[in-house]
Amino acid sequence: QLVAALSQPGGSPTSELCAVLARRYLPPLFALAEIPFSLEAREHVKAGLLACLGSASHPPSLRRKLCSLVGRLGAEFHAAGSWPQLSAFIAAACADGAAPEVHESALSVLSHMAPALVEPAAWAACGQSVQATLVDGLGAARAPAVRQAALASLAALLRTSAAAEQEAERELRSPADDKARKAAK
């Protein structure tokens, strides 16, 4: 129901509320094993979200909420590779001839997917294509909003990567057990 309300043209306050509710409740609902979603229902939700995101007619505030939702879900589905349509959408949205609003949305989705993308295995699999997408988005021929979204995505990837490295370094430096901590003190 939330996805159906999101697809209504015009970006009404109801659509904005549905985007907020979907962003809050869909990721945890998909993660719960107790609530069975059929494969058909999951695919319907994913397709509906991509269709909404691909519409250039939504106002910027609704697009931002949709990007956050799709990015969060995309991050969860990325490791399992269970949303290949998202990669195809991002590639098509970043291609020449795509509407700048849709291109900006695709780059914003990458920003929200940063925690999943900087994982070493994930980066090895998709890092080159993400890097090429961001470099292309930063090009002088792109709209200012697209360049800004590409820069924000790059910053999110770098921040997330730096935080992961700091955490790994902290774990290496900290004693592994209580005895070692007491001895260190």
C-alpha cells in the first residue's frame, strides 16, 4: 500500500508520509523471518520503488526520501545480490540522456548504500563501476545537482571507509580479553 501511494503523481503530503513510513518500516520488515513476504511481494515492492525513483516528476523532498529508502534496502540486499534491478537502474539513470533528476537520485542512492559498498568483498565486485559512475557524475558536462550528488556520494563512501578502518585499527589495538585489559592497565 505504501509503494502504491508513492507512485501517485504530484508528490502530495500523503506521498511524503508514505515515503517516511516506508523508509522506517520496510527495511526491518524485510529482515524479519517471522513475517513471511512472498518472493512475488518482495519483487513487486522493489519494482514499485524503482519506478517511483525513476520518475522525474516527484518534488525534491520526496525524491530524497525515496533515495534514502532505496539506498537502505539496496544496502541490505547488496550482499546477497538479490536486487540486480537496482544496479541496472543506476546504470540506466547515470547514462547519457537520462533526466538530471533521475541521475541525481541514482547517485544519492549510492550515497545511502555506502556501508554495504565499502565492504572489501563488495568493493572488489563493484568498485570499478561505482568509481566510474562517480567520476562521470563529477564531469563538467553534468548538471550542478548531479555533480553535487556525485560529490556527496564520494564523501559518504570515503567517510564510511575511514570509519571502518578506524574501527578495525581500534580492535587491533585493544586487548582481546579481560586479563589482557587488566595487564594493560
